[in-house]
Amino acid sequence: MKKQQFQPKPGQVDFTHIRYAPVINCVLRHGQKLLVVQRSAKLNFYPGYWNGISGFLDDDKSLAEKVVEELREEAGIAQKDIKKIWLGDIFDQEEPKYHKTWIVHPVLVEVKSDRVKLDWEGQNHQWLPLASIKKLKLLPGFDRVLKNLF
């Protein structure tokens, strides 16, 4: 399977080969269930792992703007369907496999609907209770994101 090559837009930073990379990891909640997405086999980092909606903080947009952008792009969720956004405690996640330190910004997003339309970055999704999510093959550090938010 051919990996996607990142093509930065004007004003974006390409963190592909940079040691420290700031990212958001958004956990969506609808009622008592949380959204998890299985990462596409085409992704450079952690293909096949389960995670929230995530992305690099690679431009000058605010955190809220990036959350809205990522949810729209990766899950087809419109800004009008977002009830509330909470930021958890930021932490570093060392990843020797990729020679990276992820600077993780955990975000909890309350949404009005459980309708999701994945883009190419996700190959599957599920709305699950927290206990069920912990049984999946989770992206390294995603358990810490969950613990941070719940």
C-alpha cells in the first residue's frame, strides 16, 4: 500500500522529519459514547491503530480553529454540530520508533450527532463506551489522552 506524501499548504510546517511535533488528539463524545477511528494503512504514522481525530498543529490557527478544521476534514462534522470543546493537560509522548516527541494536546469535543463521514485518513470508526475502547489496539499515548480527559 502506497503511503500518502504530505504536501504542505502555504503557511504550514512539515513536521515529517522534525523531532518535536505538536499535535491535537480529539475525543468526540455523543451521549455516553466516544468516537474512535482506525487509522488508514496509507498513513505514515501508526497505520491500523485506533485513535481520536488527530492532526498536527502546523500553522498559525488557534487550537479551536484546528479542532473545527480537523473534525470537518477527517470526520465530516460541521462546526454547527459542535456543542463544546475542552482542552486537557498537554503532555509529551516519546516515540523512539519514529524518532519523535509528540507534544500532545488532548481535546474533548461534545457533538450533537453521531453521524461521521471519514476521509482517507480513517478506515473504520466506532462509537463505544470508554471501557470498550481500552480493549482496542490503541495508538501509543491515546490511553493517556483518555485518562487525561476522563
